[in-house]
Amino acid sequence: MIPITERAHNIRPFLVMDVLERAHDLEKEGRHIIHLEVGEPDFPTPQCIQEAAIQAIHREQTHYTHSLGLIELRQAVCGHYLNKYGVRVEPDQVIVTSGTSPGLLMVFSSLLETGDEIILSNPHYPCYPNIAAFLGAVPAFLNVHEEDGFQFRPEEIQNRITSRTKAVLINSPSNPTGTLLARELMERIAGLGIPVISDEIYHGLVYGEKEHSILEFTDNAFVLNGFSKLYAMTGWRIGYIISPKRFVRPLQKIQQNFFISAGSISQWAGVAALTRAGKDVEQMRKMYDQRRKCMIRRLREMDLGPAIEPKGAFYILVNARHISSDSYNLAFQILEKAGVGVTPGIDFGQNAEGYLRFSYANSIENIMLGLDRIKAFLENR
Ligand SMILES: Cc1ncc(COP(=O)(O)O)c(C=O)c1O
């Protein structure tokens, strides 16, 4: 038998997919399941974005584009960063990608040699260490704590830097914690002198506070962003990188070889998202905020409330260590017995073991029903 490469063999799966697949099996058997595990908007993609894509098809804009992306979309990205954050980026610093995920692979590939280190928070979005390890790099984890609102302590980042450190990655608002990094903290991280990779995919989904782009504080940074979350466009597979100019050509060559270009129709949809979907986004944001407040209130009544209120994305990371230290097992018990999907904390790193991630990308009715079911399950076990 031909052996499977170690690289392909060792890459870790998403545990949340185990939960989701089991949930779908139960649904096929006729069970009613409430999904609080999924990390995707329950809203349809706004109409103006859908129409832009349909028009692109009718105009037969259905071919490869420039490998860096449509100039119209790159200009729209620059306009967005100027209007929202007051930062000037040039279209030739923007590389349009088929989602933030390929963007992560491309940026990591251009920065990390075998054995190089990248500093990541623990908990973290699971793909970060998985992609780094796939490339032969070493994730250098730094625990962040619930009592700090899961914020980095910059002095600890400083202490973690070695001669092999190539970057620190920040993700604000964060998956899975919903944390928004404070401005001063971002400023201090930018001042550490190592490149910062800033995953800004949850920007715009912020409640009562203001998010900041890393580009407000340093040019020694790579921004990763995408349309999946804010514009409810997970299936369109579209995102972008904003990169220091020196790295654009290498990133472009990676894009050409691996992906050629992002999808043309999705790129036209992206232009409409950035230039015309403001009102739709605001409506969705308001609804997420109502759901967030409801979920926090109910979780607190159940003694599962977060120590510090999460202010962004659509997740709450809940400490369930007093119930079980095995989050995978607990998530499956909740699914099987209460009919509610939640994500085991262990998916996001060892430091989130004993936690569960709840997503409020679901209706208030479903959120309340799901939490009622969990309450009954916990009382009767
Ligand atoms: C923090 C974070 N980054 C990146 C992604 C991937 O997004 P995309 O759909 O743009 O590939 C996700 C998706 O869940 C995410 O949570």
C-alpha cells in the first residue's frame, strides 16, 4: 500500500464537525436538534449582494480574474479601510482570496520556514496551529484567561519571543471567545517589533465598542479578512489579504499556483458587499446583539455566565468545568440527551478544555429553547 504522507495523516480534524455530523444523523432519525454549535450566520446573503452576482453572470463575467483580484474589489477594500479605520492602503497591497482560510495558508506559507514559531493564544481558532504545523512550523501557545476577558498579556508575548519567532497572530473579535482586544493592547502588541498577523474576519460584528485594525498601529502586519461572517457569505468563498508590499509578489505566486484567482462572481458580490450592503449589515448586527444579550442573561441564570461580557463575533465561551472536565464528552451528552449542538472547548486548545462554545447565530426562540433544554438536562443528570 502506498503510504499517506505524515503531513496529510497528522492534520487535525475539526471536532465541531463530529458534533454537527452526529446532529445531522439524529435529525435524519426524526429528532429535533437546536444548533448552537455552528459558526455561520443564519441570515441569507443580502439581496443587493445576490443581485450583483446574478448581474455578473448575465454580463458573462465568469472567467479567471487577475491573480491579485479584480481592481474594483481591491479598490473597494482600500476605500473600506480608509473610511472605517483611517488607514491608507494601496490596491497593490490587496490580494483577493477564496476566503480567509486560503489567506491564512498563503500568509503562513510566505512567513514560516520549517521549525519557525508563530505565537498563538490558547484558546484559538483551530486552523491556526493546524495550518502552521502542516507547514512544519511550530505553534507557540500563550494561555489567555477568562478573568482577563481572554486578552493577551503583552509582556507574556515578549517573553515568548525567541530567535525562531516569525509572527504573533491576533484575532479580534475572537473565535471562540468573542473578545475584542483593547486599543492599548493592540498598540503594545504592534510595538513588540515582530510581524503581526491580524485576522479581522469578525470586524463589524461588534457590540457597544469599537474594533481597531492592526494597520492603525503598524505597517509590519498582515491583515486577513473575509466576507463570510459580516455579510453572511460563507458559501461564496471570498476574502482578502492586506500585505506589506514586499510580500505581495510571493503571495501572488502562491495564489497563481494553488488557486489561480478567487471566483469572479464572488468577487463582484464582494464589491457590492463593501459598497452597498451597509444597511443590511447593520440590521444583522442589531439582531446578533439582541441575541447576545438574551444568551448571556439566560446563561447567567444557569450559573454558566461568562466572567467578562464578550463584545464581538457571535460566540460565548462558557466555563463548564464544574460540570465536567471532558468537554468532548459533555458536548455529546448535551447533543444526545438534550438535543442541542454545542462545540467542545477542547477544539480550541488545551486551555479551553472544560469549556463549551455557544454560538448565537440562531433565532432568539431557538436560543431560549436550546438553553431551556440544557438546563433541564443539567438538573436531571
Ligand atoms: C477566526 C476565523 N478565521 C477564519 C475563518 C475562515 O473563514 P472563511 O470562511 O473566510 O474561510 C473562520 C471561520 O469560522 C474563523 O472563525
